[in-house]
Amino acid sequence: MNKLLISFAAVVVLFAACKQDPLPEPPAPAQGIQPGQGVFIVCEGNFMFGNSSVHYWKYGDAECSSDLFQAANNRPLGDVCQSLTIIGNRGYVVMNNSNRVEVVSLNDFKSIATINGFTSPRYLLPVNSAKAYVSDLYANRISIVDLNTNDVTGRISLAGKTEQMLLHNGEVFVTNSENNKLYVINPQTDSLTDSLVLADGGSSLVLDANEKLWVLCSGNWQGSTSGGLFRINPATHLIEQSFALPPSSGAKSLCLSPQADTLYYLQNGVKRMAITDQQLPAQAFIAQGTRNFYALACVPGGELMVSDAVDFVQRSYVYRYSAAGAELQSVRAGINAGFIVHY
């Protein structure tokens, strides 16, 4: 389901609920987050409520941190936190409805800079040491960001709602959730060089151990078109294999095992598929049950992190699963945990 529609629905539910989840806030973060020890949990919050947050969960801890940005900067993060990109010791926190990117030090989450000039930013991808691209929901373009000055320096026109991006072998592949295209951009010239026809609702993409590109499409949000999972040769731009997904499949959050030989994605549970399989999995690897799985991440050691948005009003749960699919642990994070990244 489209996140924006979910957020609008959450506003209606929130007004009806009268008050938010009364659970106490988790503890303040320990000083000096060290890389390789846990995950950042990016929580969208409720649309138009300005209650988004980012938390850190150190592997094995009984609780995750409180809102890192608020604790470090004494001001709220903003409205609808979409994603977090890690570049060195800096985090680029993409604020969808606040139309900006907050640049923070990952050690303590203190603000370094704010990048403005976006319409509805979604994801940030570094394309070299000095330049990044930012996708956008409504702008019909990719924004070019100078990572040294933290300014928007240009635009690349692309029709539709651009989502996740991937850099490989000198080309940037861009998914589009509004139409059936996968765009290819030359980051040297900042120009569109190709458009591959896949299926509606392109959202996430990964590169496997054989250097094949996999793109997950959910179909359009109205539920009138089919989606699919596609394997593409990024050198030739040819579709080598496709697997059809039914309309309204809700498939999203494609990720890879650490060995890059096994695909995972959300679709009424967590689905698992080897990159050599010839058909989509019929059963869920991890059953959803009564939970409302919302985001998925593969982390080192083969473990999986899955968020449960519950009712889109109260604070989310995040579950940690072993490589065998056994539930190991859970914590409570912020509202609508929609993006998880290892750090």
C-alpha cells in the first residue's frame, strides 16, 4: 500500500483515538554510537503531525534508544521521516513531508546541516564522493546534491514518483512507483540514458552475487494492475527473468542475504527466495499472523529485522529473527517504523 495513503488513514484513526500510545518512552541513547553494533530504525510518524523519529537498537539490548534527533538537538526531526543513508560517519535523514534532508553526525546524531529545495524527497544515493541523488514523490525529477556544500545544484527530469536507487558499474538505476519504468541515469552527465519497461509500482531493488539486478514492483496503488519481480542484466539492460505478482499484492522491502544469494521481501509475511529459484515462494518464510509487517531489513549474520506498524497510530514493534526464521527478540520504537538500516 502506498505510504502516503496509509499516512492519511492514520490521521483519521488518530483523531478518533483521542490519545496516543501511553507506553513510556524508551531510555535516552548512550553517548557514542559505534558502527557495526546495531540498526537505525527510521519511524515516519503520522502524516502532518511532525512526530517522526529515528532510534538506534544495539543488537542484544532489551530496548532501543529514544528519539535520537530530539535528544541531541532539542528540536523535533519533522514530518514523515522516509529513509536514512549512511555516508562515512554522517547520516542523511530524508524528511518526506518536511521537504528537506537533515545531515547528522552518526556518533551522537547532532545536526551538521539541513539541505532544502525538495518537493517530497524519498531516498538519497551517493553517486561519487562529492555528489548524491535524491528521489522525489511529486517533483517529476531527481535532485542533485553537492555533498560538500549541502546544496541542491541541479535536477534531472523524470516522469512519475521516483523511489529507491542503486549505483552499479557507472550507472544509476531508479525505480518508479507511479508507472512501469525503471530509469537508467549516467551520473557523469546527469542525464537519462534508458527506460526499461517492467510493471507498475516499482519500489525496491538489489544487486545479487552474480551482479544481476532484481527489482520488485507491487502494481499500482489502485489495485488494477499486476506487479512482478524482475531479474535484469545491468550490463545489457535486458530482462532475463520475470515473476508475476497479482494486483494488490502489497509486495515491498526487497532485500538480500549477506551472501547476496537469497532474496527476502514482504508480502503477507516475509517471503524468501534463492536467486536461482524458478518460481516465487508459495508460503511465507515468516508468517505475519496478526502483526502488520511494514518494513524489512537483512543484517549481517543472516538475521532479519521486521517492523510491525500495529494500527499506524501507536508505536511500532521491531522484531529480530534468526537466519532460520526463529523470533529472537523485539523492541518498541516510534510510530510507523518504515525503514531499518544496519550500522
